[in-house]
Amino acid sequence: MAVAYIGIGSNLGNRELNCFQSIELMKAGSGVVEACSSLHETKAWGVADQPYFINMAVKLVTSYEPLALLQRLQQIEKTMGREKTFRWGPRVIDLDILFYDNLTVVTPELVIPHPGAHERLFVLKPVIDIAPCFIHPLLNKTIQQLYKEALRHEPDSL
């Protein structure tokens, strides 16, 4: 079994319900959700002219290998009605593998740790709720340390 940290985001429809529904779907077929962050409302990142997001993170204990987990999460997104629009556009649900044990994965389909996660407050803040002492496998810093560094660069983004 592996431990994966999954980032969750929604900025269309009932954002909170969308996040909780995605967690229930993960529980139903992706593994055991051992911890769940609080809800965090954040500004959209990348494309600012869109509704605010609700972001969360979960600690998922799973038997899926990384690529199979990615496919499972993409199936959940599809089931929930996510439609591909444009990069960083609005979405009903967005599920990202942030970390998977201490693995580094680089394939055309998947990069773990999630690129840019260490700089994005909307990713780091929910992970602090459930794993503040988790050490980024490439940067050798805790999530809490990375959050403090990111906060210095973007204090108004939350």
C-alpha cells in the first residue's frame, strides 16, 4: 500500500459539495481516505478571471500504482461532469496527485511531485492541515516550510 496526497479543487456549481462528492468516489474505489483537510477558498490561479475555488487535500492509502491512480482520478472527474476547456480554466472538479510516497515520477502523462505544488499556496495550505511535516521528496523541506516560503512571494493570494 502507498500513501498519496491528492489535491482537490472546484470552482463551478456547488463547490463544497463537488469536493465532498469526489472524496466519496475516492473512498468507493481508490483506497482509504485517512485524512481530509478543511475547505479553503482561494483565488483562481493561472487565469484570474473566473470564480474562486474551493481547495482541499486528502491523504489516500491506495493499492493503485501512480499511473493507475491517475486514471482512476480522471475517471472520477469525468463521472462528475468535468469537461476539458482550456488550461487553468474553470472546472467542476480537479483531482491532482501531489505526492505519492516519496516517489519521483516523470512520464508524459504524470509528474510526481506535482510540478509547482511547492510554490502554490492553494495546494500547500490544505496539505498543511493533514501533513505539515511531510517532506517534499525533491526539495527536502516540509510542507510547512514550503508554505512559509510561498507566502512570502504571494501573501495576498489566499
